[in-house]
Amino acid sequence: MGFFGSFVIARSDRPLTELPAMSKAGGDMCWSARDGEWQMVQLHGGGRPADSIAQETQAPVLVAHVFDSDVVAVEAAGPQGQRWECVLSPQTARDSYGAPDEIVERNAMAVGPAVAWAREAGREPDADAVASVLAAEADPLAEDLVTELMRALGFRFGSSDVA
């Protein structure tokens, strides 16, 4: 059995787990890392806090929901209400989870908004690397694609803290 949970990436001057939006979403933190004022936390369980965290922090936020280490549903939001979504490991999402055949096309269309989101976050994304991650399949764990996506978007999360 693989991992079921989420990764939350947001900017905050205090631990993300202390944000009211995170408390409302639920989940148990098991891991965190930092890239300057940006944080990435891994949660077991929890809801969909992307929009509420973006409003609370007034900064872009990305939430990646992992399903059994097979696929990842990514949702990103900005404080002005702009959003983009994609699925990591799209063929597995289609073949094993019933995602629509158009999922690969939707992922290709997400590259531009993902790059714009990263620039709004103050990063220098690599559009080709983003496109590559959005087309890739999990090998072996979908969680690894989250790390690759964050790197392609320009984040460099350092050593982690295990809760």
C-alpha cells in the first residue's frame, strides 16, 4: 500500500501547520522542508486548503494530493483567485483511476499557468522541465514527481524536518 496524503507548498513566516486554513483542512504533518520563506509540508490525510491558504498568506500556494503513491492531483492558487491544475502520472490516472482521456492534453495546457504561478511566487521556472514532469509517469513513486515538479518550478527545498 502506498502513500495517501498531501504536500502543501506555501510562503509563510510561521510554520504552515499553525495557519488557521491548515488547521481547518486537517491532516497530520509528517515531514517539512524550507526554501527561504517558502515551506513544503507532507500531510497524512487532510482536505483541500489551496484557496484558503492563498487568501491567508496573500501568496501563491500549491497542494499536491497523492493517491496510493500512483498519481498526484495538483491544484495551485494565487491570492487574486487565479488557479491551475494538473495530474502527475497522467497515464496511470487514466488507466487505473478513470481520469478522462484528455488528461494528457490538459496537462500540456497547464505548463503556461504553472510557469506564471512560479514567477508570481518569485521563482525562475524551467518550462521545458515543467512540461517533462507533467508528461512523466511515476517510477516508482508518484511523490517523487512532486519533488521534480517543485524543482522545475524553481524551488530548492533543503533538508527536511520529520515530525
